[in-house]
Amino acid sequence: MRDLDGAGLGDRVRLPMQFDAARLAQDVARLEHGGWIPHFVAQNYAGDWSVIPLRGPAGATHPVMMIHPHPAERHFEDAPALAETSYARQVLATFACPLQCVRLMRLGPGSSIKPHRDHDLDFQHVPISTNPEVEFRLNGRPVAMAPGEAWCLRVSDVHSVDNRGATARVHLVIDAEVNDWLAALMEAA
């Protein structure tokens, strides 16, 4: 898989895409009834870090397998929660590249994600809700992401997040194969 380094782009790129964060927040509200699943790597965070899987490995039913598949996995499908969204499906359809895992990730107020690496991954992040007291750091430098923006982040590097605010920070996180379309989009950014 080509990555940000392979394209010579460093560890972060704001993609030339903009989405309606309010419409994404409506989708999040529709899914709240199903509940957020606590992130399974408890040693990587303090407080409330949770997830709702929207797309994962074909046939996976366990939430852990839906959000973090085996590295050799090649077949992915939409999770049931994605069918309950309207705008999130439209957002995902704009990505003209193979989508692997897709999830909503929520970091509650007063919570933090400790410095860690997600090996061999680059994620596209679309912030849905945040607050001025959220600090996302990648390689020790802040990444200020506003709701509705789209970012490609090399999370195989050390990153962390602190939410010192009074509201949750929610992102749509997309693990996609970097094909020619996505590589060209990153290079155009």
C-alpha cells in the first residue's frame, strides 16, 4: 500500500474535500440508541474512548473484529449500523478507493488517548464534532481539524489526543486502500 511517505507528503494532509458536519451529527444521533462500544485496547486511553463500526471484514460479527481486522484481510462489507445513516453513506461514496474498516470514534470529555502507533495504517479522518479544548498530536505536533474537513493522517507514527473540553469529540475514521485516485487527491492537497 502506498502511504503518505510514498507520496512524499509527510505525516498529514488536509484533503480538498468538505462535508456537512451537522448532517453527519444527525447520523450519529440516529445511532446513539445502539450504544458506543468501549475501544478494546484499554491500555491506550484514559476515560471514554468508544466506537461504532460502520464497515468491517466480511462476515465479522464481533465488534473487535469489525474495527480492527487481521492484517491479511482483503474482503470488507458494510456493517448493519451504516444502513441507519443517510449522509455518512453519501460521504463514503465520494471516496473512489476501496474502503476497508470505517467507524465512528468518540472521545468523551476529560478523556485522553495515550501516545501510541497503529502499525501499517494511514487513516482518513472526518471530524464531526469537536471543541477548542481537543488537541490531536501527531509526531509531537498538533493537528487542528475542524468539523467537516477530511484529513489523511499517518497514524503508524506516534499520535495522541486529549479532550480537555466539556463535549465529546466524534470523528468518522476511514481505513482505505491508497489507490491512484486517493494518491492524486493527496498530492493535489
